[in-house]
Amino acid sequence: MKENEMKQNKMGVMPVPRLLLNMGLPMMISMLGQALYNVVDTFFVSHIPSTAAVPDIGDKAINALTLAYPIQMLIIAFGVGTGVGINALLSRNLGTGDREQANKIAGNALIISLIYFAVTFLFGIFGAKAFILSQTKDPVIAQLGTTYLQIVSIFSFGTIGYMCMEKIVMATGNTVATMIGQLVGAITNIILDPIMIYGLIGCPVLGVAGAAWATVIGQFVSLFVIVIIHAHSSKEISLGIRYMRLQKNIVSGIFSIGLPAIIMQILVPIMSYAMNLILGTISVSAVTAYGVYYKLQNFIFMPAYGLNNASIPIISFNFGAKRKDRISSAIRYGLYYVTAIMLIGFLLLQIFAKQIVGVFSIADESTQLCILSLHIITCGFFFAGVNIILQGVCQALGKGNYSLIISLLRFLIIALPLAYAFSLLPSAGTCVWISLPVAEAVACFVAIILSRRAYKLRFKGFTA
């Protein structure tokens, strides 16, 4: 790698502990902004006033958003999974000083995102209703869920475009831009939610549809902000029209790294969909409780994923620069930092579960189940944190298949069979939650073995 290129990028010269915080903190805040979208939507729809015709509409609204959530996660899964390939490939080429190739990768990434949007748009028109009806027979929940899902799918370009631009900007080490973009969008959503849901300051009462509109408007705002920041500040990657032409070698390069990550990310909405079906056999309240839990969990997991997202370009850049010492340091401090994040999350949700869940206006049975789930599932947070970081390590080193194996264990192979088995027990409402921390613990053991193997295989012959 050229010495002057190293000096121009902090990923090659800044001390790694400080670099992880420098890049990771903005990403953590950015990911928290992403978590705010669904938590804020859930909070406000839970307070929609009930009527004589539809009592407990807040519970039904949360249930509807929970049933729609797997598709929202699926949209994110394709964006984030592809973004792993984009990020790693871009960072590696910037690490070797090949900016022309980096520009071509960015252009191809934009075209891939447009293709994703076209598919999601068509699903919103033709598939949203069938998807919701596959999970519920309640006509009120079905109508609310279909309305919400159609809006967020048909107008998904904001979130898909933002995820693409976020990875392009992150590859240059500018995580502050992604933080600003995400936070501005999240704040927009927070402001618009009560206005559009309850019909304030002249806006018609839109209910659950208002939550969907507030979400998509916030996402478009995030996209607009990050595009403007990139246009005025980026010196390493250009997004000219001449680079927006699909090239087989670039697309295959993105997906050779990103495809396992896409599949890995898809496992999350598959798990969520399957858990909705399993919990639905226990009670409607169990589904509602899972929906609230999952949104709260994101406040802890999203900072961990932010740290993961920061570590991937750091490791990839220094892999391109052949700096084994900096790669080892990034892995070590990533594990230190994520353990601290998970400890804070564990203590908060163990000690203040009742107060936190009490913020949502839901029935007593749903509240008690949600508190119970938090107390049980948070016992697996430490294992989950290690899994998140080590999966990022495997992805950055081009061993996305290892990361996929870890995800399969976390979300499908262990968790779902256990959850189904527990759902058949008389005490299903309690036991079903145990499946999640058990799956994280088993996956953690495997993750340690696989990441060590990836390290040894990829760093043969590297010097410190």
C-alpha cells in the first residue's frame, strides 16, 4: 500500500482503541436512531384511544406492527447484507489505494439498491395483505397490519437508498455523516408520529397509517441528508453517472462477501415470523409481548451492531494494507467494548423492566409476559455481544460462510426447535423465552472456534 494513502485515512494510522470509538460511537448513535423508528411507532400506536367497537386497540395496533415487522427486517436484511459486501470491498480497495475501482463499486451498489426497491415496491402492492393474513385471522389486526406494511413497502426507497449510501460513506471512515443522517430522520419520525397518528395541528387522524407515513418520511429525510453530506465532503469516492453500470466482476465480488451476510440477515425476519406463529399458539398477548420486547432489545443490540459495522471497514482496510497487528487489536478491543454495552443493557432491563414496559399502553397479561421475557432473554446478552463482533470479524476477513453458520445456530437451528418444544408445555408462557439465551450460548461457543480458524487462515504470512 502507498504510504501517502495510509496518511490520508485514519483507519491506517489512528491507534485502534481510539479508532474503534471514533468510528464506533457515531455508528452506535446512528443505529440507536434506527432502533427509535419502531420503538417510537410502537409507543404511539399503543396509546391510540380504544372505542366501544374496538376495545384494547393499542394492543391490536402493536400486534399489527409486530406482524409487519418481519418484512421491514427483510428489507433491512438485503440492504445490510449487501452493504457488508459493499463496505468490505470498498474499504479493501481504498486500503490498497485503488480509488477508481472503489468508484465503480459504489456505482454498482446504487444500481443493486434500485433493483431491491423495485422488488419491494411490487411486494407492497401485491403481497402485503397475504403476508399479514398468514399470521392472523383477527380482521382488525389484519387491516391495520396490511395498511402499515403496504405503506412502508411501497415507499421503501428512502430506507434502501439510505442503507446503500451509509455503507459507501462508512467505507471512507466518515461515520459521523451516517450518525447525522440517521438521527435527523429519527427525530423527524418522532415529531411526525403523534401529529399523523392522533391528528394534531390540522393533520387528519391517520392512526396506524400515520405511523407508517411518519416512518417513510423520516427515512427519506435521512437519505437526503447523507447524500448532501457526501456530495460536499467526500474526496475518496465519486458517484458519477459513468460509474453506474453493472459489471459482472464487481457484482460477483460484492455478493461473494455479501451473500452469506444477506442470508444471515434474512434469518432474523424468518425467526421473527416463525416466533409470531409459535407464540400465536400460546396467546395473542405473547405475540404482543414479543413485539414490545424485540423493539426494546434493539436499543441494546443496535449499539453492538454499530460497533460491528465500525470494526468491519477497519479490519478490511488493514487486511488490504497487510497490518496484522491492527487487525488483532481491532478484534480484541471490539470484544471489550461490546461486553461493556451488553452489561449496561443487561442491568437496565433486569432492574427497570417493569418501569420500561410500563411506558407502553398494553393489557396486563401482555405487560407481565413482556417483563418475564426481558428477565429471561437478557441472560443471553453477553453471548450475543460476542457473537455479533465475531460475525463481523469473519465477514471482514472474507469468511462470510462462517458468519452464516453462527447465525443459523442463533436464529434457526437452536432457537426455533426449542421454542416450538417449549410451546407445547403447560408452562409455555414462561419456558418459551428460554430458547433464545440457550441459542446465543451455543452459537457463541461455535463463533469462538470459527473466528480463530478464520484468523489463522487469512493471516498466514502476514507481518505485524
